[in-house]
Amino acid sequence: MSSPLIDLRSYDRETRRHHHDYHQLVLPLAGSLLTSIGGREGRVSEAQGALISAGEDHAFAATSDDNYFIVADIPSALAPELERLPAFIPLDSALGHYTVFLRSELEHSRPGSRAQHQMMLLLVQLLTERYGGELQIDRRVQVARAWIDEHLDQPLLLAQLAAIAHLSPRRLSELFKNCFGMTPQQYQTERRMQLACTLLESGNLNVQRIAERVGYSNLAAFSDRFRRHFGRSPRYFRSSSAC
């Protein structure tokens, strides 16, 4: 598996046990799933998901015939930081809203599409920020990432960022991609869209101001980027509280 796979699945009541060489994230939509992950017992239900790390033995069985889950199969090379997450993950309000949004998008988008890939990257980032702690990454890359995070409203010039990190532009790009699976520019876009989603959910700023907060002085350009990223307009996110 070289790319993430995310889809909607149901399970039967027969207990099954296996392991696989990719991470698997299971989020509840309806019903519950009894799960054992590396000897830890738990339930995927209304307010709790599960993360099975690559290579981890696990068993699972549905508690009823009426069940429905979002299941994401994620290559370990794409998101090694998932190994730091707990096996059972409490779902707060923001993650709950995002799960509902994911279901809607999965029911209406093409499997393996760019939109699904972007949604997966955002979901991984949301989870690792809440539960993953600080990643063990090169200090110079940490400096570069911190600068991006603190200046989302500013243009990203690779030469300037490399100078801040005391690296050549080429070496910074290589190290950054090794750590996060994306270039600094792609990372900035992901962070901008994540912040925009969070601000849209809070409802405290109008869309023009949110666009400015994430580096877009032109509202049309922001709306176009947001739509290409998520497949929906910023106003759709706000009206549906889907972030």
C-alpha cells in the first residue's frame, strides 16, 4: 500500500483477528465495535475511535448488525507519527463534526480522489496534534515548521525559510518531506486550510477576515483554494458546522 485508503465499512458479529503492515483508523458512525488491540480491550462507539498501529495484532466484532464506520488504512511511511497515538481515541466536538463531514464526502466523492487524500492528511494532523505529543524530528526542521505555523498569514519563500533553519533550500525540502511526507509549501497549505476550518467552526470572524488570517488578501482566491482542498466552499463549512 503506497497511498491512504478511506471508506465506509460495516462488520458482522463474528470475532476476527489479524494484523497488517499499515496503520488503521476506525471512527464510529452507527453501532459499536468491540476491539482488542495488542491486548488492550475497548469499544469503538459514539465518542471513541480506535487506532491500530502497523503490525499490531487486533481482534474485532460488531455488537449488532446495524453498524457503520469510517475506516482509514494509512501507510506507515506516510504518517509514522500515528504510532505515538493511544489505541483508543476520545472524539471531542471538533473531531465529531469532522467525522460527520467525512461521511458526507465519502458518500459523494470518488474513491482515491485528491479530495479524500487531503481530508485524510487533515484528519491525521488533527489527531496527532491532540494526542501525539511532540515528534522526534530534526531540530532544524522543527525551527522551519515553527516559523510556518507562526506566520500562516505571510508568503513562504523557501530561500528565507532555509536561511532561518540554517540549511540549503534543497536540503530543507528533503528533510521536511522525510519528516512530514510533504514539502514546506504543501505543509503551509495544509496548516492554512486547517486553521481556516477551525475559524469557520468558531463563527467569530467573517470569511474575509479568515481569508486574511491564513494569508489570502483576495477572498475569491481563498475560496477557490478552500474548495479545491475540501471539495466544498468556506460558506458550506460554516453553514453546516462541518469542520
